[in-house]
Amino acid sequence: MDVDILIRGAQVFDGGDGPPVEADVAICGDRISAVGRETTTLSARRILDGRGLAAAPGFVDIHGHSDYHLLLTPTAESAVLQGVTCEIGGNCGYASAPIWGAWREDRARSYREVYGLDTDWQEVEEYFRRLLQPGISINFGLLAGHNTLRGSAMGGEDRAPTPEELAAMVAALERGMDDGALGLSTGLVYSPGCFASAEELTTLTAAVGRKGGILTTHMRNEGDGLLDAIREVIAAAAAARTPLQISHLKTYGERNWGKLSQVFDLIESAQRRGVDVTADRYPYTATNTGLQAALPRWALEGNKAEQTARLRDPAVRARIRQEIGEGPGTRDWSQVMISEVTREEHRRYQGLRVDAAARLAGQEALEFVLDLLYAEKTQGDAIYFVMSEENLRAILQKPYVMIGSDSGCRAHYGPLSRGRPHPRTFGSFARVLGHYARDERLFDLSTAIRKMTSDPCRRLGLADRGRLRPGYKADVVLFDPARVRDTASYEEPFRYPEGVHTVLVNGAVTVEAGRHTGARAGQIVRRT
């Protein structure tokens, strides 16, 4: 046989800005060997009929959280069934490695108690080996997490690191980069990263820059302090001469929606000064994070056990109540939906807005939240309906904004089939293709595909992925442009998209006729 797989007669979008061309795609092993019409004389072990379908590079989720999820659901149905062939994990400051000390023990205890999962690694290379033991259905790259580094070096304390502690963070980050981490992520709104100074951020950014990596950042504030938060991370990237990726760019809360033009001005003026700044966004107007994110920063100091114990103290609760408050003019708990809990007796609250769940429990909203976080050991998740559709459209249209799901992979079965996760987990990439590109005509299909393929690969230094070209890895998705759409909703999130027909990961047919084949041909991706 000349080739292993031959895709015949598809409309080929090569991952660039150009229009599609009708062509064949020939694949040998895990690489594309030819693209064009000259393949008509080739013989193939298998021929896939691409007529009436679009062929594109596999989609790259530049902002994912599947570090531990892939060990629980290695087939990654929620990702690969919408055409995602590669995910970058370790985002928002929380990475699976490097991790050590009491912070590692606390994380291990949590995953063992909730999922029965043993986390027996410390370094990035050890984690990669563990990930590949059972095989994974998508490719995976990792960012080192600032919160994980800081927690490992000095716990969850609200103070500056000692010189020795900062040196330990830098050394672990450099080891992680040498092992294949693609850069550093921050979660400056979360504990313990929220306790870090701008100087600490700049020091770590410089370390990752020296290794040729990238800084990705969930900034310190995406609401009232949004503009200052953007200035902070741009300053750190500029000082360290390191590329900057602003994670899930947003304007949080209605009173901040009007700041978007200033956001664009800050980013684009930095670009004109030579600062390498880009961003990503998921195509929805609700966020998904821990329920504990509703608490003041000081309440999140320490590890989970210390945070939980603090919530039992009446004086602490009184202080939280004074700062957050109840009633008109304070947080609107009807905008917060409980998405996932760990304890069986709390599952009746999943899918309910906090105000409704509190009424069901016979409590006022804030007291209910504090009781729930205490019983859940601060592990509950929530969805916050706080963003503007108009702003979302403007953000997605920017040429420097890519698509990231901000989710961890799941399936309709197994340990990750519980709760009400954000629909972005199952629908982000299909939603961009079907809703925003085709139906809303926010941009053309070539632009949508570029934002999900070649742009993130170029950003991360993945030189052999993200395009349909000879010599590139054979990550390919075949979809019907007329039918592709997301079907997941906030009420019913465990629903796979329609119109995604075939997905190849490193040349292995992983999705066929919209169904997972069981193939696990995923690889670790590293900067090349």
C-alpha cells in the first residue's frame, strides 16, 4: 500500500486564512504525506469518503483543565467528539506538576477521597509517564502552575516568599520546562497565587522566558479591578520579555461591561510597543469556578483543611457577612448556579441557583453557601451568569483571540459523569463553528478554524501541528459545515455535538460516524 489512510474529496481548510479547496489528504503512520489532487493514483489501506464534509486540522484547546481528568476519563469523549485532538492543561495556576511537599499530600488526599485516584508523581516527566500508562485519546501539553509552585514551596500563607522559597519555585519551574512544560500559568485571583506580589510574578515570568516558554494568566481581577490587572500582567511580560496569553478574556459583572474598549486599548497599545500579547476565550457568557471564589481573599489563606476550619468560626462568618452582605445592592445569588458537589446529601442542589437552593434548605443565601463550603471542604463548583453577549462577540472577533474551553474532559459515564458542568465542556468548538461562524456570521469558517488550530500551535511553539500540510502530524477532523452544532446546555450539559463525523489523532481513527472508536493514540506535545 502507498498510504495508510486516504481522505477523498473533502473541502480542505488547511488552518490558515485562505478559502477551502477540494482535495484529498493522504496519511502514512502518524503524519500527513500529501494534500491535493495528485493522490488519485495512490492505493490506501483505508479510504474515508470526505465528499460533502470539511476537513480541518484537529482543534487545539489552548485553555484546558484535564490534568487529573485524563487519568479518570482517558478517552476524553467530551473533547474528541467535538474535534479536539490536543489540549493544553495546567491553566489558571493549578497544574498537576511540578508539585511537592505538604501541598502534594493535600492534593493527593483530595483526589483519593473523592475519586479513589492515586497521584504518585512529583515532577513533570513523572506525570507524563503516568498519563501515558493507560493511553489517552487526545494529545496533551502542560503548563507549570504558579499556585501549585507557591503552595508547594510555602503553603497557602499570605506573605512574601523568603529568598529560599522563591528560589525553590524558580528551580522547580526550570525543571518542569526542561521536562517539557510549555510555560507558566497563573491564577492570581485564587489562593495562594492571590497573595503574590508583582515582583514575584515578574521573577517567575523571567525564568520561564529564559527557557523559551510563555506566560498564560488568569489575572488578579476580571471585574472592578480589570484594567489594573491587565496593566500588571503586561508589565510583567514586558519586563521579562516573555510572550503573554491572557486567559479567558472577559468583563465580569454588568457594571464592568463598559470597560471593554479600554481593555482592547491596553492590549493593542502594548502590542504596538512590541509586547507579545494574545488572548483566548470560551464562547459562553457564564463563568465556571469554585463556589469559594465568592469569599473574600483573606478567607482563602492556607490549605483546604485550614480554609474549612476557618468557616466554622462564628467571628469569621460575621466578618464575611459584613464584607459580602445580604440584601439589595450585594451579590445577586440568583446569578450563581451550583454545578457540582462531592457529598451525596448535597446532590439535590446541583443545577439550582443559590437563592433557590437556600430556600430548599430553609436558610438565607450566604449562610447556606458558608455551610455548604464547610461540609464540602471548600470543594463545591458553581457557574456565575455575569457576562455580556455583546462583549463576547467583540472579544471573539479580535484577530489575536483564540478559542479555549476552560474545562476538563468528561464523559457521560464513569466518575466524571456527575454534576452539572458548564456546557463549554461538551460544546465550545462546535458552538464556534455552528453558532458563531455559520449562523451568526461573526467570522468566516476559515477564520474560526484558524483560531482553533494554527494560532494556538504557533503560540505554543508546536511546529508540526495545527495545519493540514505534508509532514505535519495527522490530527484531522471531518465535519459537516451545514449540520455542526453544540447541543449541551446549562440544564443538560452531558450532550455531545452534532455534525462532527470523523476525528483522527496522530493518524488513528478515534471518532467514526460520530462515535468514539476506543483508540488511544494521544501523545505528549512539547515545544519544538
